[in-house]
Amino acid sequence: MALDADHDAAMREPPLAHLAGTNATRTGDFNQRVTLHAVRLHGPVTRSDLAAETGLTPAAIANITNRLLRERFILAAGRRVGGRGQPARRFIINPDRCFSIGLNVDRDHLTLVALDFVGKVRARAAREVHFAGPEQVRAFYRRAVRQLLTRGEIPVERLVGVGVAFPDDIARAHLPEQPPEYAAWAQVRIDELIGDVLEVPVFIENDAAAAAIGEMQFGSGQRYRSFFYLLVTAALGGGLVTEGIYARGAQGRSGEIGWLHARNAQGQDSQLQNIVSLSSLYARLAARGFAVTTPRGLTQLEAAAERVVEAWVAESTEALVEPFLAINCLINPEAILIGGRLPAALIDRLASALNERLAVFAAQIPAVAPVARALTADDAPAVGAAILPFSARLLPTRFAALRST
């Protein structure tokens, strides 16, 4: 997709570092962020609509929208007709004004996306690789990010920053077949690892938190204002959204469901992420002679392997019942959403089994939220990570909801 119709003029726009709304010391910065966010959520929108939505005066809205128009953060989108007097101008977000990059580093894959200002993925790159070390990640990022910018027709000077979705305690969680050298991640800061490639700010977030943020922005957050997000990847994570805001917790570690303990099929005490995870499922299949190492491989199984998967679904369901009951009692979400790298059909089977088991407790606890598949796919952590630079530099709060298109 081309950038602006008048490409030469667009390339002469002021660099992002000097734009209003990116300088915290500038008078009116917060009001400008609020207004920009309101255009994102409700556009096409008039100045009177913005005044009603933000509580700012018409004069303040006029000044802010004029500034945003000059700096091309917003565009005029015709006029509203049908009322009395002169038709009111309507405004929308300019999707080509700025961009961000989202990188998801996980134990079984690397994913990179380029996101525009309205949340559309302009380009994507991914690699299936198990336990990639720091140098592998840096090499992938250096090669792929330039290709993404070229495919998405994105000038480097329009990048707000790079967001990274990165599992917490990536070296401490001992998953099946995790090599000893993977512990090198304990000594590496990923922002320092990749920061010199583009020389733009790097923002880091837990992968499950980023996925929940992505779901909040572009998935079921349009329907549920409060939900718990279960991220099933090589490990297991979780994220909590309450009243449309991601809840981080005191140390930013809310939702760490994978570290809870449960009984496996043999009755042994185990971390939950060593039961409910792709690593666990692959290990079970391997023990029966089925070599499956990718989510796609789970969609092409013979009957005997399907029986192994069915047993894993049953074991995972039982392991999740107690944590999900606790989530219902302690948090009272509208829904529990399952996302991540499991194939959609397999998530639906797990959700159906959980709903059936949890229904047994409906009369014993105050409320039981439905379990459903998240709308965002396995790119959710990368997309959520790409939102971080926008949230930090251009929006009124760090996790203010964006609108999808």
C-alpha cells in the first residue's frame, strides 16, 4: 500500500522526534493525546463530537485539530450534512503518518510485524525455530526488519519505535528439550541486542501481556471490557484486562498462570505450563513415535496421534479447572479467552471441554465466565508489542485502546 498520495510532500513532513504529542514538556500535550485517541476511536468525527467526547472546549478542540491537521496525524474526511448551518468537517486518523515494529521472541518461533497508526499489519515475517539464542534473534531481526520496511513502503524516519514481546524468566522456565545454552538469555537485554539496528526506541513487554493488549485492541476487547487471556505457546502465560485497561500488577507480573502447580495425568505435581503447552503436547506425541514440532503439524495427524491429542486435551482441562475457578472468584471476568499458537480447532475443543467442566460449579460459586477462543491469532503478541510505542509516545495512557480497521 502506498504511503501518501503526494509522496514527495509527505516525505517533507517533520520528523517524529519533533512532532507535537511526543514531547512530554509541551503545554497541552495530554489534551492533544486525548483528542488524537478520540479521533482513533470514533472517527470519522466532527469537532463538536470531539468536544463532547473529551470534555474540552470547542476553542481548544479547534486549536488541537488544526495542529493535528498541519502535522498530518489526522485527515479531513468530508463534511457531515443534514443539519442546520454549514456542514461540519469530519476527521479520521492518517494511517500513514507513523508506524511501529512488533517483535515476538518465543521458545519455538520468531515473529515480526510492521503496524500502521490504525492498527493494520502492513508486513509480516516469521520463522519456526526452537530455542533461538540471542545471536539468532539478532540475525533474524536485522535481516527481516529491513525487508518489512521495504514491503510495507515504510520510511525509517516514520517509525515511532519497536515493541518486543518477550517471555518473562525465559531461561528459568524448564520446558521439555530446552537446551542448557538457552540460559544465555538471563544475561542479555534484548533492547541492547537489537537497539542499534534501527536506532529507534525499544519497548519491552511480557509476551502474554502483549497478547492480551493485542486482543484488547483488535479482538474481543470490542465485546468484553474485562477478560482473562490465556496464551498457549511453547509455555503458558496469561494477561488480565479490567474495564478496558491492561492490569499489570505491582511488579508487572499479573496473570502468571503458567507458574501455578497442578497434577499431571500420572498424579505428579508439575508446573501448569509443563502440562498445558505446545511443548508438553509435542513431548507426548514424540513419546508415542509421532514427530510433530509445529502448530501446522497438529492439523495433519493420523488417528493414533489424534488420540494422543485427545488425552492431552482431557489432561489440560483437568489441570485448568482449579485455576479457572480461582480466576472467576477473584477477578470475575466477562470471559476467559484462549489464544496463542494452538490451531483454532484445537482451541475450540479445549474451550468446549472447559465450559462443560466449569458448568458443574455454576451453582457453587458466584459467577462462571464462558471460555472461548480469542479472536487474535498467533500474531497477537507481536501486534500487541507493536502497540507499545504508540501507547508510550502518542496516546493518553500507555494501554489506551486502539481501534482496528
